[in-house]
Amino acid sequence: MATVARLTLSEALAGDRLSEFVEQAEAEGIGPADRAQFEGLLGRVTAPQPEDQTSRLPAHGSKRGK
């Protein structure tokens, strides 16, 4: 029995194969996402900032390292 390679979301997006990814997910029994739950999870995702960087851009003309 041959094993079929699983298509990842990143591969599907990069290769314009999103419909194949959706078909694969539906065949695995994965249904549609709950939009409110998805947006709630997405709102909690943040990328860590480098320790020496603040969350704001410096104002025009301000000096660095106040």
C-alpha cells in the first residue's frame, strides 16, 4: 500500500493548491472552523519582540535611548 504525502497548509498556499488542502481536510473529517473561536485564538497570537526594541516607533526627531 503506497503512502500518500500529506499536503500541509503552507505547501498548499505556496503552490496555489488550497482546494486540494480543503478536500484532504474534509476527507479526514475536519469540519469548518468556528469563526468566533478562530478570531479569539488569532487575537492572542503575537510575535515576540527583540529585548532591545520597544513596541513603539520613535517620534520624528526624538533621540534614541531616552
